[in-house]
Amino acid sequence: MAVKEITGNEELTLKLDNGDYEKFKEVLDKWKFKDSQSFLRFAISVMLLTERNVLYIDKDGFPEGKVPAEHLIKKEDVSNDA
């Protein structure tokens, strides 16, 4: 799986290949999004609306909280400037 990120002046290009691209297409089909832009807008909006950085999914009829894996999160700088 691979995601390559290219940033420029006020723009971001993501290149998905292998398993990441397959999962992306799977979500588009499962949720019946008309295109990639619609999916990304929805995903970004949902993540911005959550108050505690936890998303809840319906798992077997019960809510289950999901957070990003630790290796996906930016490490906070805990340097001591005293």
C-alpha cells in the first residue's frame, strides 16, 4: 500500500496505488459517492465536526469508537524550554 503526497502553493495532490487505491474505490462504491471529490468533502466534514477526535461506527448494532493508529498521529514536541 502506498500514498504519495505532493504539495504546492495552496494545493495538495495525493497519489494512491496498490491496496490504498483499492480501498478508496471500495469506499466510493459502498457509500455510492458520485466521485472522489464528494467522498473527500464528506470525510473531511465529518472529521472536522467531531469534538474529541473519535469517530463512532455502528458495529453489530453497537457504537464503537475509532481513532487513528498511534503511528499515524503527529508527535507533540515536548522539549523543555525552561
